[in-house]
Amino acid sequence: MTGWDRIAAWSRRNLPTRESMERIRLLRPVAHRVLAPELWRFTRRSVPRGVALGMIAGILFPVAQIAIAALIAFPFRANVPVAALVTFVTNPLTTPFILFAAYRIGAWLLHSHATAVAQPVAEAATSWLQWAWDAGPALIVGLLVIAGASAALGYGAAMLGWRAWIGRKWRHRHQHREDHR
């Protein structure tokens, strides 16, 4: 079993199914929209869209990432389970690095000369809040840049991964036919 097969198997076991979502009573008023079959199919167009939207939701929104990813997946006809799964790119281990990189990128783009990131930790809470207020624009710009770049890279990687996966399936099918002749 290859790495891609393991990822696909793990995803099938852990992602919510359309049938499990049908049983949720709170979704009944919007079930016709949420449970639309095209949002749950794994196609060459819907999967990369789901990856890109999941990256954006995961990086830009600190709370309710999965719900936001699912909501923005509807108008773009993206795969809802993939969008929800990709939001886990941000987690307690990766978030500090993403925030630090976002601040540095934003400060560089805005030519901001705010105080160092480590300095407010040693100071009182009021100065920390002042630092957050001063660093806010740089952080927001950096997060937007990282989200956009991650979405584009994720979309491209998903497209290439999809092509490689389908090509591998065709090669195996062709080899299987050749072996039986």
C-alpha cells in the first residue's frame, strides 16, 4: 500500500459521510443544500477547490474553521469533506509558526518597524496590547499573503496529485489487461 492509498483509506474512515450528515437533526432545514451530491463527490475539480478553500479557512479563521470551510465550499462547488479536512493544517503545533511568519511577511511588505515579537512577553499586559494593536496590520497582511499562497500551492498540488493518482490507476488497469492476455 502506497502513501496515497494510506491517505485515501484514512480519509474514508475519518471523514463524515453524506449519510451520517443526513442523520443530524439541526441540518434538516438546509439539508437540500448541504447534502447536494456534487459537494460530496471526489472529482478532479472539486478536490483541488476543497484543498484551496480549506487552506484559506484554516489560516484566516481562528475558530469554527471546519464550519466556515464547509460554508464557503457551497458556492464554489468544492468538496466539503476535503475542505473540512484541510483546515487541520493549522493546529496548536503549526499556528505559532504561521503567525510569526505572517507577522514577518506583513512587516516586510508594509515596511513596518514595530517592536520585536518576543519583547511584549516580558512587559506588562497593557504594553502587550499596545504591541498587538501596532502589529495588527502587519499580521493581517501576512495572513492574507500566506493564505493566498497556501491556497494556490494546495490547489496546484491537489491537481498534480489527482493526475498522478489517475495515471497510476490507468497504468495498473493497462498492466492488468496485459497480464490476462
